[in-house]
Amino acid sequence: MATYLDFEQDLKKIEDEIIVAKTKADEYAVSILEKKLSKEVEKTYSNLTDFQKLKLARHVDRPYAMDYIRGLMTDSYEIHGDRHLADDQAIVCFLGYIGDTKCVVIGEQKGRGVKNKIKRNFGMPNPEGYRKALRAAKLAEKFNLPILFLVDTPGAYPGIGAEERSQSEAIARNLFELSDLDTIIVSVVIGEGGSGGALAISIGDKLAMMRYSVYSVISPEGCASILWKNQDMVETATSALKITPSYLKDSNLIDDVINEPLIGAHRNTKDAVSALGDYFLDQVAELKKLSKDERDQKRYDRLMTLGSFA
């Protein structure tokens, strides 16, 4: 059963009517209703507020990292463990092919259902998760394989154990190592990119966001709690933070926006997966045209201009 958000209720009514018309084998009614649905989709999704886009980024049916990995990769093999402590299930690493390109894909996985969410720690990695990601990235560098990072986390896990095992050092180490890694790196925010937990696997040559994703220094809930001490101000905080792709692209904080289907990746996963795969392959092809020195300089320039303004 599809899950509908508050602003999608008109779509639900039309889709329910289409189901009834199909049950009655009324092809004429189905045709009329599908045209009506198309217009409603255009009307609804062309005028979304930032808060509505945040809801879409967190939608329970939105494809997660494993959905993209299964949809894109062939002959894939999972890489486990950080070789220090544990195999953090909130970070998944795979070696395989996307199209004809051999690559490494590293993603943050939230999990579906209570059991799986607990297993994946709700997509909040521990230090060993970031160390596993770095180990897989170093493996990609060794064999000159491009890397695809899939960012989707509310943030790094803030538990006592994570702090005892040096959460901040693990994130800082990734920022340091990945910025100088000698292979092509493409990062894509597929859902929620929260704080350092997202930043730790979004350093590279290209950073893109799916149309209905968010990328922020703090969650809107955290912002509302700190600034207004009031959770009712979450919608205001979302607008103030400017966390949606269009704002970030205008500020040169990201490189590209990937046009997932207008109706959302949660309604059309196949086309969303295809759009992300095409983007990755296109960027790899473009970056391969550059020499190592040219690529390093472009990456350096990109990182050093973050946050600059006139």
C-alpha cells in the first residue's frame, strides 16, 4: 500500500478512482482519470514548499541506498567491516559494475520495518561505519575504480559509545583522506543529508542532489529547538535553513540537481534509479577526460570556494 502525505490526498482520490474504473473495465473513464491525474501531479509537485520537499526526502517509500545498488549494480560483492572493530550496518559498500563501468558504491542505509531500522541504526553510522567507508574507498583507489557515494542520513550516531570510539575523528579523517584520494569520486544526496554524518561521505569531484532531497548542517527540528525552543517552528526553520537543491545549487554548494520523476522517487523508483545511474556514468566519462593534475586542481578549487560570498 502506498503511503500518501497530507498534500498528496487529491492524488490518492484520483488513483483510487482509477482502480475502481479498471475493476469495472471502463477504459474511457480510466483514460479521463489518467489525464486528470497527470494535471494534478503537475499542479501539486510544481508548487511544493521547502517543508513539503523535506517530507518527500524522508518519505517512508523513498528508495534507499540498497534500492539504488540493487537497481544499478551487476556482479556486485559486498565489502564488510572496518578491520578495527565491527561491521557497521548503517554503511553499505559494494564492488561491482554500473553499466560497463567497474566501480565501488558506498551508501548510508536507513532500513525498512522495525527490525531492519534497528539493524541499520536508522541510517546513523557509528565511527566504524565511516572507517569501513574509508577502507572501501582506499580499495577503489588501489585499483583505480570510480566511487559513487549515496548520502542518506539524519546524522552521525550521537551515542556515548560512538563518542568513546572517536566519532568526530572518524568523520574528520574521512574529510582529510577523501579530499586527496587519487580516484574519481561522485557523491549524490538521495534523501536526507544531515550534518557531519552526510559530509563524511560527500567529499569528492562532484556533489549532486536528487530533486527531492535535503542537505543541511542541522535538522530543522534541531534548529527550531535551539533558536526558538519550540518544535512548532520546524516549518519556519526549514525555510530559513535553505536546505533544498535549488538554493544550494544557486549558492554553488552543490554541482548538479538530478531530475528524479516529478511525482517523486517514492512513486517512480525505476526512473529515479535510472536517472542517478546515467548521471554517475556521465560524470565519470567527463572526469576521465581530465588528467590527474587537472582533476586534483578542480577538486581543490571546488572545496576551497565552499562558503565564499561577495
